[in-house]
Amino acid sequence: MVVMHVEAADREGGVAAPPAQPVIAVKDLSLTFDTGDGPVYALSKVDLTVNEGEFVSFIGPSGCGKTTLLRVIANLEQPTSGSILINGVTPEAARLGRQYGYVFQAPALYPWRTIERNVMLPLEVMGFSETERRARAAVSHSWTMTVNHSSMTWVVTRKTISPGSSERVCWRWVSTSACT
């Protein structure tokens, strides 16, 4: 069983009082994958509470369930048992309400789209007008680093954008489309 408690500090360095409702509340969560070779117990009875303002890191060896837990929190995997709430609602309701953003481990940009059009893709899928997409992309660009110190009209290719810059573009996806 994994039990994690994270203590937040207030601005003066003392221990902050916990908020009334955790941002993430995981209780007795398990996830088992059925495979041809038998069951794989990816998560087993995980308990986790994360309160507003806390910074949490998942550290462990490859295959121990770190990404699987994040995928359950993001509603990309369904647990076998246990409960999970994000801001007091199910992961599905939090996702549909765009209460959080999720950046995958490996950036996945479309090479035939410009950087700007890659950033605006989630908004396009959600049905936002081009005017709104451009406005949101401009706002997110104002507080993020300029990608390769370049114009946003560059087409994304291995020759024009570094892996780090690809990651920044993915973070801009989150800043333009989540938490509306």
C-alpha cells in the first residue's frame, strides 16, 4: 500500500491549515490490467491527498505505476476499485469541465502545422472560433518563453524546433485550452 501525505507551508513558513476539500483525493485505488499472461497489478490500494498549493512529485523506478496513477487522475484509465475525486468531482466531470490540463510525457506535435496552429489545435477541436483561438494563443504566448526565439509561423520540423521547445508548445496547449 502506498500512503502519501504532503504538508503545505504558508507564506510565513508555518504549516498551512488544510483546505476544506482536497484538490485530489485518492482512496484505496487499484487498477489491474488483464493480459494474455495473466493480471498485471499496476496500482494496488493507493491513497493520496493533494491540497491546493502543494507541489507533489512521484518518484520511483520504471513500471511502478507513476504514469498509470496520473492517467487515472486525468480520466485516461479507469480504476478497477477504489475512489478518486478531483476538486470534489469525478475525474470525468473534472475533465469535461476543463478543471485541469494534462501534458503527455512525449510531445506530440503535428509537423505539417505551424507552432501557432499546433497550440490552437485543442481549441479548434473544442469548436472555438478562429478569433478566440488566436486570442487565447496570444495570451498563453505572453507568459511563456518564445519557442526557439522564433516567429510562431515556423512549421514544426526536427530542423526548426528542439525537443525542449516542443515541450513548451505542449505546455501552451494546456494554457490555452484548460481551465476556461
